[in-house]
Amino acid sequence: MQVKSLSVQYSAEEIDQRVRFLAAQINSDYQDKPLVMICVLKGAFMFFSDLVKHVTVSPEVDFVRVASYGMGTSSTKTISFTKDVEISLQDKHVLLVEDVVDSGQTMQFLIAQMAARGAASLKVAALVDKHERREVAVQVDYAGFYVQEGFIVGYGLDYAERYRELPAIYVAEL
């Protein structure tokens, strides 16, 4: 399937403002706490990079990669863990940074995996929260934007590994 058209959902300026707002909340919430920010690859890499630039609590950073979408537009509910964290999470506060939380399946898997490593607390930051598509109870503690419907690309979000480089978030007509 090919993308027929793209229309801007959130501009680069709107994204920047929202990222700065979320970073200020994170800075307030994690003062004097050992924070580990974990980027969920690949989709969250731009959001994560920009967010970390504005977080002033000196977090440790790490990366995980899970596969749950393949080349399609909806979750397969099959999650494979292809890259794990490399630093200890024991007694540290963990912030999972994701591109989109929709069904919640992937985030539920990651929360369970990180909790098993002895994290003092676990929270979720997501560029986009698609709460209406939730299949499992997962809370997004720091949500960039709420999207009701539509397939979005840009700012790290992809369709079949394309469109990640776009500076804004677009609704893709398929």
C-alpha cells in the first residue's frame, strides 16, 4: 500500500513546544532521583533526542528495541525483544520513552520487563497517546499529543520504514 497524501497534524513548532513542556514536568518530578530514560527504538528516536536535550536532571540513557508492527499499520500482538537495556535499573527510576502508545501491548511488555529488573518506579512518556485503541490498561504519564484516529508519520514515526525524517507529524492517507 502506498501513501496517497500527507497533511500536517502537528507542526515542528508545536512539537518543540510540547517537548519542552514535557521536559519541564520530568525535571520537576525527578529532582534528586536517579533517572534512567529508555528510548524505544526506532520510532521514538527523534522525540527521545529532543526530550533529553531539555531534561536537566542528568539522566542515564539507554535503548531497547522491540518489534510488533512489521510492515503493516496495526499491531500483530507478537512482540519480539531485539535489543535490551545495557545498564542496571536496580533502584533507579525508569522513564520509558515511546513514539505511540495505542493498543498498549508493547508498553505492557516493556513495563513488565523493566519491573523485573528492580526499577524503583516506572513511568511512560509517549509522543502520541491513542488511548481509544487501548487493549490493555497502560497509563501514559507524559503524553505529547492525543490522536483520535488516522495513521500518522513523521518525526520518527514511519510507514513501512519510510517518512521518519519528516520534521512534523502528518496524517497519512493510505
